[in-house]
Amino acid sequence: MSETATVPLTATRIGGSFVADVTDIDVARNLDTAWDAIHAAYLEHKILAFHGQQLTAKQFHDFGERFGVIEPHTVAMYHHEEFPGITVLSNRVEMGRPKGIRDAGSHWHSDYSYKEIPANVTMLYALEIPNGGGDTMFTDLAAAYKAFPEAMKRRLDGLKALHHYRHTKDRDHPEGRWRLLSEVEQEATPEVVHPVVRTHPETGEKSIFAFPGITSGIQHILGMNLAESKELLAEIYAHCTDRRFRFTHKWQVGDLLLWDNRCTMHHATTDILPADQFRTIYRINTRGTRPV
């Protein structure tokens, strides 16, 4: 019997089709013996929430490495000073400069979907949470795909979309990247093509892989005129963001939240926090595989 079989891990489903609270695990102490159980729960529930964790930056980084190669955020100015694979998300200003990304992902997206190799896991560790607000919303894109009529599934299967990190009509939007990326960062984010429906490399489940967010940057579906593409994408987005597929996480200090970008999308709400309410979170993304 393996060591992991002796470690208690209770993953309790708290969303309709996804999301589980995990109890009985201190990630800093039990990672070696609990890893197999954690990974199995991750694949089953798509999103895991650990509460009351006390992690150093190194311990958080070590946990991230269990999910594969950590890929630093495209915008280098927000990297952790010791561990560049950790991105700092914060609306605080220290010594006249932002402590982290102030408004990270306040739109529906999947991390690094604009890259040739998008993200596997995203992990967030909460250091500072406001009295109210700053929630993160999620959608189960595997459940959304399953709920489509068979005729729509047949229409979507095989379609591909053109993604571009900097593609947005509003180049002055606070999250727009036209004004932020260096020349090197622009070269690292060329246009890429991904399937509209992808198959999960570990579970075999199909899910939607198209996102309306600003930094997701979908320009259009290949093989369609722009009007037809826009209409179909709007239909996909409206379906996938329906409340029956959604879950909202309300943060507490010490929360460690991780989710599978290959079958979910998320939406932060930091953009509507009052000026006197602060939120500081560490983030890690790991590299996934090419969507198929």
C-alpha cells in the first residue's frame, strides 16, 4: 500500500458539477504523502479549495512544481522578487509603484489561452483579503459542452479560432496590453490557433475552449466571415456563462485555490473594489499541453 493511501483527504463537492473543499491537509507539511490524492481530486473536481494554509513563497512554489513546469507571467514587472514563477496580484501601491497586477483578469478567460501551449493549473494563495468583494467566479466548460444540443456539438467539433494576447478594440482599456508589453513580450505572444472544443489530455472529457475576455484575445473562428464568427462566439459565451455552470469563490486569508484551465474559465472582480479595500494574492501557472 502506498503512503498516500494512509493520508486522510476529504474533498467535498460544493458546486453543482465541479469545485470541492479539501480538508485534513496541511499542504506545507503533507505534500509528499498527499500528492496522489490531491492530483486525483483535482482531475475529478476541476477546482480545489484549501483553507487556513500557512505557506512561505518557497512552499507555494514547491506545490506549483508538482503540476509541471511553472511558467512566469508574460509581464515581468509583476514577478515575485525571489521566485519569478510567482506573480503578485495586488491593488496596493508601495513606494510609488504597484505592488502587483492591480486588476488581473476581471473578465472571463482561461490562463495563457493566448499561448501556443496554454496553462494547466492556476494556483492562488491569499495573503490579504478585503472585508467584502474581490470574489472569483468560475464556469465549468466541460459541463457547458455536455449541455449543448447534439446539433451544436457537431457544429462546434473541428472548428478552430485565432487567439492573440493583444487583440482588443479598446487599446486604452486598463487590462489592454497594447500600452504595457515590451517589444520582447510582444514577440513572445504571437497569434496562435486553438480548437474551439478541446479534449482533456488526462480525463478525455471534451470542453469549450473559447473565451470572451480582453486578454484572451479571440479574433475570429477560422473559415467563417466575421459576422458569422461573431454571432457564433456570442452564442457560445452566453451559454457557457449561464448560472447553472457557475460557482463563486469568496476569499479568506490563507485560502489556497487551484483550478484546471483546460476545462474551466474564471473571472476576477478586483476592478470593482473600493480604493480603501486591499487584496494581495500570489499566483502560479504551470504549462499544459497543446490543445487538441
